[in-house]
Amino acid sequence: MDASKPPLKKIKIEDLEVGMLIVDVDRSWFKHPFLTSQKMITSEKQILKLRDYGIQEVFIDPEKGRDTLASQPPEKDSAAAPKPIVGTEEEQALLQELSLSPPPQTIIDFPSGRPEEGAHWAKQIEMARAVQREAQIVIRDILQDVRLGKNIESERVKRVVNNMIDSIFSNQAALISLTRIKDYDEYTFVHSINVCILCLTLGRHLNFSREELEQMGIGALLHDVGKMRIPSEILNKPGKLTEKEFSEIKKHPLYTLELLEKAKGISEASKHVALQHHERYNGRGYPYGLKGEEIGRFGQIAAIIDVYDAITTDRVYKKAIPLHEGIRMIYQGSKEDFNQILVERFIQCVGIYPTGTPVLLDSEEVGIVCAVNQEKLLRPNVLLIYRDSKTRYPQPFVVDLTEKREDSQWFKRTIVTPIDSRPWNIHVDDFLAGLKMDVKEQVPS
């Protein structure tokens, strides 16, 4: 580390001033009001917000922001001392146009690899798969029943949602990794399962009660069943919908509500998820044009996740966008369409680089994000596949990007940019489906 670089300084909150760059706070960062630990203070309002959250001390970088004579350097062994971020600027100003970098010119094909066995991770993945398979059977049966005019079997839905909740409590990363495996024919089918998993994951992150998770999960799993009443030629039309066709599509939340009303034992809170997932915070959604807090909290969450999964999944009329681009679009949408606080919590939950994002590291290695670090979004766990642009690892293995170099405080590896997996011949779903190891570095021999 450069000895001439001014040290980071710890100051009391009352000494914080506009123009200073915060690089860490005195608590886990998802328990303060900002989306990242690094934050340039541009207004007194931001300082007041930190005080409202009970923040007592912060670390500032005097080289990149305003200095203060009242500050003092942190103790060398302080557990709260901030960890330097290499290769980024203020988390790339959060999500400023994360763009795909072209891969190196020399690329070789390789067969699908599998990480070495890890008993705990393998068990959790298999449990998650079993829950997902059960959900597949249930939602397919329900969609078929709706087509045939039958009522929804609510007890089957409750059972599968509760199994999902158990899986998320046991190992959230295992179940959420399966939302990337989208090799099914029916969009409505896989979308319903993914929205349910992501809603439950965010609900868990927000410390919802078990009852609240069940209510939201039931509504999320059933949120699109009303689409079965829409003619398939409209639902699967590859071109632009006419005004009349779009008007029909906009009725599907109401159709869903009718179906849920006929089913026994489904709560009003669950019905609101299905009814409100197309409402928008600015009042421009449907079916009722609700605005702001007129939309229930479950409906606000479902709206965010419904859009995120839709734009990151291939459709008959539109190709999927990369996961990190989906996160960027959702963040931009928080300015008008969504509750901004819930969007920030969603990003904290799934990461700036969500599970399944192919990435290039500053070490020239290439891999796939396989688990999110919710306290350091730029430092997830990555399944490494390529040693460099010409060489594939004989056995993919997982690394923790928070690991430091032995001789300094710098990180061993840092994400440079997300990449397009296709030129690298990386089949993300195949790797995640076969991931069977503990999330820690296991360097191949």
C-alpha cells in the first residue's frame, strides 16, 4: 500500500460535514439509510438521516473528500476499520451504466465442469431442488385446473410455500440459485415459481414473520394464474399487442382475484399480492391506478420482483437482458415506478451482481457469481472457470472476494466488469445446477 497515501480517519457524527467521503460506518451497512458504505456527503439532510439511524462514528477518506482536523486515524486492529475497495469508484457510482466488456480475442471451448463435492452444500442444493420440483408439479397442476375451470387447491399451495420458506431459512443461496435455471417451455409456469422464491427471499431479508412470508408467498406463487383465462394467441403473441389485446392482458390481475376468491382459505393479504403486482408507485399501473402507499407492502414488493424476473427471462417477444442490467433498470425505476427503499433492500438482497452473473476479475480470471455477500455487494463468492483468456481451470472452484493478499490490505481479486457468457461458451445454468461445494476457496490441484 502506498505509504504516502493519507490514512482513513474515524470521526464522530457531529464532525461530519458536506464534502466528506464516508467509506464505512460503525455498523453493518444494511442497517443504515444508504445503499452502500461508501457515500459522498452532499447535503446536511444526509447527515441528519445518519443521525436518525443512531450512527455514532464514521470513517472518511481525506484524499477523495474533504478532510477535518477533528478526525483521528483508526486503530490498526479495529474490527470496524473499513476495507479498501480496489478497482472501483464509489461502487461505480452505485450502478452507473454497468456495461459488458468484450472478451479477449483468444477463447477456447470447454466441456461443462463441476466443482468438487462438498457434503453440506450438496445437501442444501438437493433439498432446494426437491422443493423446486414440488413447486413445479403444484403450479403446473393449478394452471391446468384453471384452464379446465376447476378451483385452486389452496392447501397444496400452502404446503409448497411453507417448504420454500423452510428452504430459505436453511440456506437462502441454495434456493435462489435455482431461479437461474430456466429450461422450461412455459414462461408463466417458471416465472410464478421464481417470483415466489424472490419475494420470500426479500421478505426474509426484511425480517417478515413466518405468517407474513406465507401470505406473501401464496400470493406470489398464484399471482399470474388469471392469465390462463386470456387467449393463448394474445398471451404468446411475438409482435406488438394491439390496444384491444393489451386491454385484455391488463385484466389478468382481476381474473386472478376471481379465482382466489373461489378458493378456500386464501387470505386478503395474499389476494393483494396478485391484484397489485402491476400497480406502480407513481399511479401509472393497473388495474386500479393505485399510487404510493395505497399499494400494500406485499404488492409493492411483488411489483419490483415481477418486473425484475420478467426482464431477465427470455420471452416470445423479447430476449432477456443480463442480470446486472436488470438490477440497474430496477434501480432507475425506483425514481418513479417503485418504492425506492424496497428497491434498495432488494438490491442488498440479490446483489449488484446477482447469482448467475458472469464476471471478469482483475486477476484476469473469469467466473460466475454463485453467492451474494449482503454486507459487501461488490464482493460476492465467485465460481472460477477460466484462469485467463486462454486457459480453463481443470476443475472450477469457489473463491471469496473479501479475501486479502497475504502481504497487504489489498484484496486478492476484484470484479472488473460483468461479461457476456456466450463468447466464453459458459453455460451458467449448467454450472449452477451442478454446484455442490461449500462456499469457500478450494484451489484445484
